[in-house]
Amino acid sequence: MGTARPALQRACAWCAPVGLVLTFSGMLVAGWLPPPFPGDGATEVAAYYREHREAIRLGSILIAVGGVLLLPLVAVTSVYLSAIERDRGALSNLQLISGALGPVAFVIPSFLWAGAAFDPARSPEITKLLHDTAWLLFIAGVWTFVVQNLAIGAAVLCDARTDPIFPRWLGYLAIWTAVLFTPSCLVVFFREGPFSWNGIFTFWLAAAAFVAWTAALVWTVQRAITRSVAYGPGASA
């Protein structure tokens, strides 16, 4: 095996941590870490967008780019799930498709935030509508990540090798992370409290789980790349 492919795969894996840094940086720039209170009225929301117009637009760009940078990790993960299935099977395809859809939950809210900040003379009610829609999608749009993690978990736990490509603990972690994502869908029912979009069981739990999961996946993918260089793709040590 030449050195180009492993180097490219490693670069793909490292794109995800960079993406997380950009996403959280964008939230800090926009003044959204911690997230805003969902119960703010239209006048309050519109005033914030007028006063922080440029910061919100810049933050929106950073968040969108950060979300897109998750895609290279999805691609390289699919390579090794295909090796587990010994062909491009259902689970590797499911991981690839659901992972490719994941950045939608970053990009579309970013455009809605930027759109809300684009015209400061707009009706406060319209700004509030764009603001609420963006936050609900950003927090509740977890289902593609749930499906992606379940696909990864199933593939890892189905690896029958004596020395599997990914450690079995990664499969269990993938499934538990999917479970921890699911409370975020409840934000559509709550304007305040632990299940609102700035709540501990929605934003903070999902954010902590996502960061920990991404770190674990990047580390195990890098380990799989090292093994593939030494023993060949899909081979056991």
C-alpha cells in the first residue's frame, strides 16, 4: 500500500475535531454558548439580531463549515465498515447515507440564522420565527446521527474476527451515544426547563455525548488505519 491513501484517510479523520472546534467557535462568536432562552419574545429576539448582526452571520458560517467537516470522517468510517462486512453492505451504506445527511442539521439552521440577521428592518415576528425554527432543527435534528450510530454499533458488534477492526467497546459506545441523543427531539414540546433547547437533557447532554463519541471514533479510525498499513485492509493483527 502506498503512503498517499493512509495519509488521506488520517486527514479525513482529523477533519471532524476541526469541525467541532469551528462549530463551538461559531456559537461563541454569535453569543450562543450557552444557547439563548427559548422563551424570549419577538421584540427581544429581534433586538439581539440587530445588535449582533455581524457576529451572528460570522458565527453561522463557522457553524455551517464545522458541520460539513464531519463528512470526511463519515467517508473513512464507511471504508472500514465495508471491510468488516467484506463488501459494501447494508450497514456501511446506512452509515454513509445517514452520516452524509447529518450536516443538514448544521447548514440549514445556519442559513436561517443568517437570514434572520440579514435584514434588521424585518418584522420582529418573522425574525423570531426564523430564530425558533433554526434552534429547533439544530437541537432536534438528531435522528440521522441516531441512525448513523446504530449502524456503526451493529457493524462493530457483528465483526466476527478474533481481532476485530474496531474494538467491541466502540460498538456499545455507539449505541449508548444514540440513546443519549434521543432526548433532544423533545425540545419541540418545551419552552423552558431541562428539555428546552438550552436544557441539560437536550443541548448539553447531546453536545457532551457528541464530542466524546467523535473523539472515540477518530481515535479508533486512526488505529484501524495504522493496522491497515501494517497488515492490509481488513486484516487482523
